[in-house]
Amino acid sequence: MGYERLEPSKSSGSVATTTTAPSPNLSQVSTTSQPDNTSPRRKKLLVSSLVVAFALILAAAIFAGVRSQVKSSQHVPGLARKPSQAISKACALTRFPELCVDSLMDFPGSLAASSPKDLIHVTVNMTLHHFSQALYSSSSFSFLDMPPRVRSAYESCVELLDDSVDALSRALSSVVSVSGGQTKPQDVMTWLSSALTNHDTCTEGFDGVGDGGVKDQMTDALKNLSELVSNCLAIFAASGDGDDFAGVPIQNRRLLEVGGGDRNMKFPRWTKRRERELLEMPVSQIQADIIVSKDGNGTCKTISEAIKKAPQHSTRRTIIYVKAGRYEEKNLKVGRKKINLMFVGDGKGKTVISGGKSIFDNITTFHTASFAATGAGFIARDITFQNWAGPEKHQAVALRVGADHAVIYRCSIIGYQDTLYVHSNRQFFRECDIYGTVDFIFGNAAVVLQNCSIYARKPMALQKNTITAQNRKDPNQNTGISIHASRVLATPDLQATNGTTQTYLGRPWKLYSRTVYMLSYIGNHVHTRGWLEWNTTFALDTLYYGEYLNTGPGSNISQRVNWPGYRVINSTAEANRFTVSEFIYGSSWLPSTGVSFLAGLNL
């Protein structure tokens, strides 16, 4: 049987677990329709809604045709509907079994399935249908009059729902071919996990917004979507095609073999040979497709113009060279359709992409990013991403990444609270410098940070530093933060506080938070307890926090927390599950990017 649980929203101020900073006052949402035909964003939403409407009409026609054929067997007048043995067995594996049974009983073709595995396709198809309906419904709210904060939350939701429809569509097309070996099971798990994360981010955007108006309508449109994706994950994982260990010790699980050649590579195999060369090649030798130069000696003067020029759905790598300079532009985002883009700068501190947005601008954390990327195959090298809003502005993201198979190489990411938003999908960071204070590496991607320098800065008075805030919501999501062969350091201003400011390795944002530190140096600024509670006992027995053979004065584990979910990792097999090869399956895609990487544990 499914169960309810309370999960706290992310604090906007001090990490002290007893208080949170107040949200800005928000006016009530008006439901008065006020069209604005001059707004490009609203026009885009209208076009999207028309496209989704057509898809839904077509799907409804197919649905009705199939339903008419099975209606007699699924709905016998005078008789209570009874789920098939396959449905009962599959739904018993989920966290929301009653919803699972009810939703499958209402979907055509489900009773014809003879086993839980046969229901995977039906379950994903049904979930996609519900997400498409939610996207269509929510798109119709575009012309309602909304305060800025509500508008930001609403537009985040529409974007995230659109991304989820795409992720579920890929999962649906893939589940049939999994058994034939054409698609890797971890791809399906990643896309389902991403859809669930997107929904979570969408609903969080309305936290602190008063009841009524758009929030109520969005709540109605989003009803049960999270639970439906969770059920998909559970059924797929239980089928044997999923390959995740749900944050518990490994026993009798087959380990992926790591080829000897991988150990000397800087980047995982998802990167092609040409891309590996590009990542190591001097800038002067790179033949860029688009050159951004503020002085006009390039293809474009702005990064936003370069993104517009880049092709959509390109199968070849598009290289955008951003010359030295400070670039501060609005709404810098590599959208989902802009795939295989590579941004190359002149080096950390030379090519700087900056912004100063924060939640105090009446926007969601999702929208505060100085730069965001969701297009698959996104690569950035030799660039600084910065949010200069300052600690007093609380959530202010410098870089947000939701792109699958993303690589960030030799970059600096600088901010205070919520600096780096590793939002979703599979990501790899190598030789990066990351600066922040509260929860400054956060999100729900499957991400490995390797050979990186992670700097805690001096926060505001009464604040505690927390390096990570991982928000894995479901035990079947294949997500988490792995910090491997890196350095956890303090900036000079933090060191000058002489230990009066406490710094922790992380705190659990969601119920199944998962973070590990392996073979890394940890400085003496890290508190002896290591980890910090989010709110009293929340998630302490369901999280997975691990440490494996770290060094440095802050790595002493003798006084670490004694939470049920915390563990000192002693098994090499268990530690291996958080390496590039096994956690983000990087040996299959990273090598093609050209980024150097360590596939296994060994240095």
C-alpha cells in the first residue's frame, strides 16, 4: 500500500534545521484572462498547446478504438472489476499499489498482459498519456494574469512537463527494445528518473505561493503524476532490467567489468574520439562553428545569439567558441532541442558568464541560473559560470544542468547558496572549481565530480555551510552525487573564522538522498560529525551517505553521525558502484567527448 510522507522544502536561508527564512509576500493570483499577443513566450506556449492538443486528439482516437475492443472484457455490467494476476503482481511491487491497479484497469490492453514484465510498456504508455494531458491542460493557463513569482513557477512547470513528455516518449520507445539489446536498461531508468525529478521541481516552484488561482489549477493538472512515474520505476526495476541498488549494501550483484584501457582515459566512453581530441586541443587549433566576441570580431556578439544560430536536433557536434570577456545576458539557456552543443572558452577567469538573479527577484530557484543547459550532449570547457547575487540573496544559481550525457571540464562555478544545480540525467564534472556556502551542489542528477576542487566560502552570520543537498525522492531513481578523487577545501575568508563557522559534507533534501565522497582530500574546516540533519530525524534511516578512504584532517570518521543511512564504505565492490563506469555508465558514452576520466576507483 502506498503511504504519505512529509518532505520539507529547501531552506532559503540559514541551514539551521529549526528555522527557515520567510518567503516574500505574494499577491493572490487573479484568474482573469488577459491575452497578450505581443509576448513571444506566451505565443510559444500557445503553439506548444496546439501541438499537444493534436497529439492528444490522435491518442484519444486510438485510445477509444482500442478501448471499444476491450471494453466488454474489462467492464462487465453488474460485476466488480477484478485486476488480472499480472496486474496484481506488478502493482504489489510499487509504492502506490492502489493507484497502480486503478490506473492500469482503466487503460486499454492491460488485461491482455500475461506477466508484470509485459506491463512495463503499458505502464509507461499510460504515464506518458497522463503527462501529455497535464501539459495540454497547463498550457491553456498561459493567458491568465499572474504575479511575477507565480508566472515564474508556472513557466518552469510547463518547460519541465514538456521535458518529461520527451523523456517518457524515449522511455516508451525503448522499453520494447531493451530485451533485444538495442537500448540499455540504464537509459530507461535515467529517463524515468528525470521525469520524476522534473515533476518534483515543478511542484516545488509553487512552495510559498498562496492557495487559489493558477496554483490550484496546476495542482489539479499535476495530480498523481509523481506516483505514476514512481510505479513505472518500480515495475521496471523489479523486472530485472533496472540496475540500481536503492542505497543499500551490495550483496551478490554482478559488477560491471572495467576495461584496462579506460583507466588511463580522461573521459568516459560516451564521448567520441573527435570530441576527446577537442577537449584536449588548444583553443587556437579548434575550428569553431560559431564564434562569440564582444568586440564584434566573431560570428556573434552575444551568447544568446550563438545559441539561436545553433541547429536543433543536430547529430553532429556544434562548437561555439566564446572569446575572453565578461558576458552577462538574460535567459541564457541551451534548450532541450539544442543537442550536441560544445562551449569553449579561453580559460577560467577569462571567459566569464555571469548573472545576479536570485529568488528575491520573485522567480523560482530554477530560473535564477546565470546559465542553464538541458540539451543532451552538452559540453563546456574553460569557462567561468558565476552568480554574483551574494549570500544575502539566498538561492542564486550560477550553473544549472539537466542535459543527459553532459560534460563540464576545467570550469569554475562560483556563487554562494545553490551555486551548482545538477538537476537531472547523467553528468560528469572534471577538473572544475566549485565555490559556495549553503547547499551549493544540489539536485537529482546521476553525477560524478572527479578531480575537482570544492571550496566552502564564508556564509552569512548564523549560517552553516553544507556542500551538498541531494534530492533523490524515490528509492528506484538511479541518481545521486559522487565526489571522487577531489579536494574539499576552504577559501581564505572561511579559514579566517577559525572554525566558528561550521561546514558539513551534506544534508538530506529529500527522503532517499544519496551522496558519497571517495578517495578525496577533506580539509579541517569540515565538522567532525561530517553531515547535518535537514529537519530532526527526517530521512536519516532512508538516505545513503557514504565515505570511502578519504584523506586529510577532516576525513576522520571516528566522530561521524550514527544515522542508520550513513555508512563507512569498506567494500571495494560497493565503492565501485559510485564510479564513472557504474554510476553514470560513463564507459559507454564519456570517451567520445574527449574529457579525461577515471573509470574505476584506482588513481
